[in-house]
Amino acid sequence: MKRDVVIVGGGPGGAATAMFLLREGIKPLIIEAETFPRYHIGESLTGAGGKLLRELGLESEMYRRKHPTKQGVNVYGTAGKAAGGSR
């Protein structure tokens, strides 16, 4: 099996990368150790993550599944100052 790109890890980052590559006609292969769907506690989504989902065309799917949203998130960098956030 020949692929243009191999992605190690099928989590949110690997899956999004694969979707962007497919849009460009690049065939990725995702290698993942775990069985999906998997359940993880503690994952969350900020404004930047929401923007990425909209770019991937998945916004309506998130609303359809009624995932909870966080309001007023502040993100802090290594200097301790707010690096940006979403509201």
C-alpha cells in the first residue's frame, strides 16, 4: 500500500491533518494504536479549535450532537500573560 504521508496518531490533530491533506489530493495513512471511538475525559475546545472545525466543515455536526461549549476561556503563555482567548 503506497501513501503520500503517514500520520502517527488518529486523535484530533492527526484526523484534522488527514482531512486537510485529502482536500489537497494527498492520500494519508493514519496509524493508531487504540480502537475508535474512544472516550477521554478532560478534552475541551477553545475558540481556535472551533475555528478549525469550521474550516473543516464540521460546525453543523458539533451543533447537531449538542456538545457543551465553554464561554470566556483565557489562554496563558509561558510569561503568564493571556495569549488570547475566546468568548
